[in-house]
Amino acid sequence: MTLKLKHNYILLTVALCALIMGLVDGVLQPGYAVKSAIKIFLFLGAPAGYLLLDKAAGKDLLSLFRPRPRDLLIAGGLGLGVLALILGGYFLLREPLGIDQLALTLTANSGVDRDDFLWVSLYICFVNSLLEEILFRGFAFITLKRHTGRAFAYCFSALTFAVYHLGMFTGSALPIVLLATAALFAAGCALDFLNEKSGNIYVSWLVHLCANLGINTVGYIVFGMI
């Protein structure tokens, strides 16, 4: 596979994954199990197709899954900090920003209710976060950065990560959508930075996992589960 073809394949498949999942979340809105199956197929299918086209790339992709003990310690500390920041921000801003109602709207848009929230939240923390890190950080950043400029890989990875989440905010006020987009873009850049320093996806995944855990804890509070 030529360098240009590698570059174009990553750009096209990641952009399509983000746009399709935005459409699924915001317009089609199937049940959560169906949506998750679509996401697994897309987010693993894109890098799998890359391997089929260029078998020599396997070594590079496998390197994304080789953590170093020091990286895991750093990730644990950062993850706990993010978790504390999310929970602290929730209790501080829940009334001024109407966070409880926003949380109920987001879960309703995702086809999730109180009865299945526990199982869905576990999936979001451990599986969904890993899928996102494989596609947006491992594939759309670390792998893409080998074929393009560093700044371009940062912007593309973070932008597609933000676009992918926009379907969740269907029905929300425009200021909320804009704020969420900016926050997701910034979060994407921060996770890319962690990837760049570690050379694998484990640091960003553990931080992402803790962020999802914090958000899901807010959900437990809103649903009266804790």
C-alpha cells in the first residue's frame, strides 16, 4: 500500500465511522444493543481493513497495545484526578446548568433507562471507551501521524471524536451543543497528547475509562441508584 493510499484510507474510514455513528445516535436511534453492534463492527472494521490492505502494518498496530508499567501508574493518577474533577464539577454546577435534566436527555437519546443503566454503564466504561481509543487515538492519531503532519493528526483525531458524539446531543440547546463540541475537541487533543508521550493507547484508555466512570456516576445519582 502506498503512503498516499494509507493516508486516504485512514481519513476516509475514520470520518465515515464518526459520521455514521452520529447519524445512528441522532437520527436512527436504534436500541442500545443494535447501536453497540454497529459501533463494534465499524470501529474494529476500519483498522482490520487497514491490516488486510497492508499486512506489514500489523507490527505497528500491535505496538499500540504494549504498555509500560510507568505509563500505567501515570494513567492511574491522571484518571483519578479526572474522576474527581467531573464529580466536583457536577456538584458545583448541577443546579446552575441543569445537569440532571441534561443527563436524563442524553440517556433517553441513547435509548437507555434506569432499568438497564447499570449494565450499559459497565459497557461504556470498559468496552466502549476501548473501542473509541482504538479508532480515534490508536488509528486516527498514532497511525495517521506516521503518514501526515503532527498538527493535522491532532486536529483530525480530535475533530472526528467530537463529531462522533454530536448525535447524543440531539434536542439540546445550541449553547450546550457548542460547549460540548469544544470540550470534546479539547479532550480529544489531551488524550492524543497522552498517546504521543506513551506510544500506546493504555494511558489514554485508562483516563477515558475514569472519565466515563465519573459521568456514569452522575447518571447513578440522577437515577437515584446511589
